[in-house]
Amino acid sequence: RMLGDFVEVNFGCEESATVSSGVPIGEIEGFKAIAEIYCAATGTFVGANPEIIEDPDLVDSDPYDRGWMYAVRGKPGDDVMDVAGYVNLLNSTIDKMLHEQEQQEKDNC
């Protein structure tokens, strides 16, 4: 919701690089903003999905099939959430940010 339509995905690590859970490994750019991509596992970076490099919108339009972002051979981080938990966290964070923005706009009037 905050990034808008995806326009570009870049990964800053090479295949077979050692990665750690919670560490930034790339960026995704939308029309509205750029956000870091954090690794969800500790292990070896297998690689980015070549389809999303060509068509970043697949992350949004087909996230559970062709829109996967990257693969890691290893173990998920201890604090990694399931999909539903992560979606709920993102939605509540965005809603809080929007509410705070509305409050600031009211206070400035």
C-alpha cells in the first residue's frame, strides 16, 4: 500500500553468498517509495527470481506462485512470521502511520 505499483527489484548479494535473517539483501522500488528487502533466513543465497527482475509487478499480482522474490538454502530466522501474521503487521503499521498523518494535518489547521 505504501510503495504503490512495483517498478524495480534489485538484490545486493551474489548467488552462494552467506546471508543472515533480518539483514537487508536488496531493494524494491515502487512509484511512491523505495523499501529494503530483508532476508528471512540464515544460510546461502540461492538467487533472485528472474521473473520479478523482468516484471516486478508479479510480487503484487501473483505473490504465491510466480511472484516469489528470492531463495535461501538454510534456516528461517527465529522471528520470522507466517504470511497472515506479516500481512496483519504491515496493515496495522500502515494504518497507524496514516492515522498519525491525519492527526498532524488536523493539528496544523
